Amino acid sequence: MDRYWKTKTYIDDSVSKGRKRYGLWECPDFTKLPELELTDDTFFTYRIADTDLGRIDLLAYKFYGDVSLWWVICVVNKIANPLTDMWVGQELKILDKDYVAKLIRV
């Protein structure tokens, strides 16, 4: 299983016959997500540096050891588009690794 397993695919014959293309990731509807009850022992804050911009996958690797958990950071911080909704100096809530594991039952 790869990191694109939930991404919709389609066939695009405009370049070559039968070429597979990936669709766009759909942002979760934040209004339908339950609010997490965060306490000081379930998260810490991280201030975004210029090297972090556009690389939320690397932040997920840094904090969780898994690039595929980038969406956890997006959901907790209500980031719809990590390419445009992040800026240098922004403070992100980073959930504790054990708390994330318990939430998603990894």
C-alpha cells in the first residue's frame, strides 16, 4: 500500500493511451470533525520555519516518524491547503505521538 491509496485515479488518453493520473486530494470538512479535547499533555506547539513551508510531510516525519501522517497536522490546525495556509512564524499544535496512535489505532 502506498501513500496514494485513497487518491482517486483516472485514465488520461491525451498523452498516451491508458495513462493513469491521480486526482486531487479532497480536504476534510472541518465542520463535521469532532473537536479534540486537547490538554497540555496531548500536544505541544511548534513554530514554522521557512524550511518547513510546503513540506508538511517532513513535519509529520519529524514528529511521528511517518510522512503519511501529514493530514493529522492539517486536521488539528484546520489547514485546508498546506501550500497556502502556512506561513513562517505560525504556531502549529502538534499532537503527542502516543496520542495520535491511540486516536487512529495504529
